[in-house]
Amino acid sequence: MKIIPAIDIKDGNVVRLTKGNYESAKIYSNSPAEIAKIWYAQGASMLHIVDLDGALAGEPKNIDSVATIVKSVSIPVQLGGGLRSLDAINRAFNIGVSKAVLGTKALEDIDFIANAIRKYKERIIVSVDSRDGIVMLRGWTKSSGIDAVDMAKKIESFGASAIIYTDVAVDGTLRGPNFMTLDNFLSSVGISVIVAGGIASIDDVRKLYDLNRKNLAGVIIGKALYEGAINLKEVISECLRRE
């Protein structure tokens, strides 16, 4: 299971939200690239970048910051937020992004995700952001009315290599994931899943391992790293020990 630090960018700053609420944004740094270097130095093998402004606007807004991050580290970077056209995806790949994370557009236009997966294959990851089992859209501000498991199965049928499953209700709360909901989700789909939302301690990571789900490919950790609740080197060592 891969440990993936998150870098969420808003107005050029590294921030964390609570439950996806933009008004709750807490600034941790005004230099995303410097944060990327810190996580890289501590052993990260991949970074998860979210353009929060892009998620709301419907097009990338912090692409220059992302380009600087890519140049600053020699590990893969996956990017989400505002990638709602093939042109936007191409632009991300052209600056060196390894994988594009599709959210709102993928869910509102099924043909778009099918075409993107057909063209870019394993470089496309689809984000399923769920609150109370229902997929959320547009930076987690709008309910789609679509069941998260049903959506994941449809994405799987298109041949996607992986999805990111985020429980919006616990994201940024540092109270731990809803393991029952998460286990149900993992057991309902065959596709590789990267989980996010609510990871608060190394014990939470251990509990993810204890679920013993073979399709659990990774975990994205955000606020717990920034608040010092999790030491990145320690949690990566724990994962290596378990493998």
C-alpha cells in the first residue's frame, strides 16, 4: 500500500480544508514546491496535488505552481482539480504530471471519462468523492444523487486502472476514517482503490491493512501530516514492514 502525501493548493498556498468546506481553509505554506521537497526528502514515492481553485472554476488555476512542484522532485505527481477537458489533461501531462485525477467532469459526462481512459489508459484516475454514500461534485459543493458504489462499478467497466475514494464527511477532521463504510466500498468493487479522508494516526493506517482488501492500493494523507499527527518516515517504514 502506497503512502501518498497530499498538497492542496488554493490561491497559490498550501492549505487543508475540513469536510471539503472552502471557508475552513487553513494555510500551511505559501510555497507548494517547498512542501513537496519536504515530503520527497522524507521518503514519499508519489505526491497527490489538488488545484482547489481549479475544482471550483472548472479549469486549472494553479498550473504554474504544479509545474514548479514537478520540477522540484523526482517522483510521480498526480493532479486533480479542474481537469474537465482533454486539453486540460494534455496541459497537465505536458508539464510533467504523471497521472490525471478526474472528478466532476467524469461524473457529469460519462463519454468524457470513457474517451479519456481510452486515450490515456493507466494515466487516468477517477475520483469518487462521497458523502453519506452519495457522490459529490464541483469541489464537494454539489450532490450528484449517484450512489458511490454504483459509480465506481461503472468506472471499472470502462477499464480505469484505479479510483480515489474520499469520504468527504471525515476529510480534514483528524477523527479517523469510517472503516465500516470503507470496507463495504472496497468489497463491492474489484478496481484498485486509493483511499482518502480522515486519516489521523499511524493506527488508522494499520487498521487499513487489517481490512485485508487486495484492491487497497494506497492511502492519501493530508492534514495529519501538516499537523504533525503522523510522521511520514514512520508510516512509510510501517508499510514497508507489512509488505
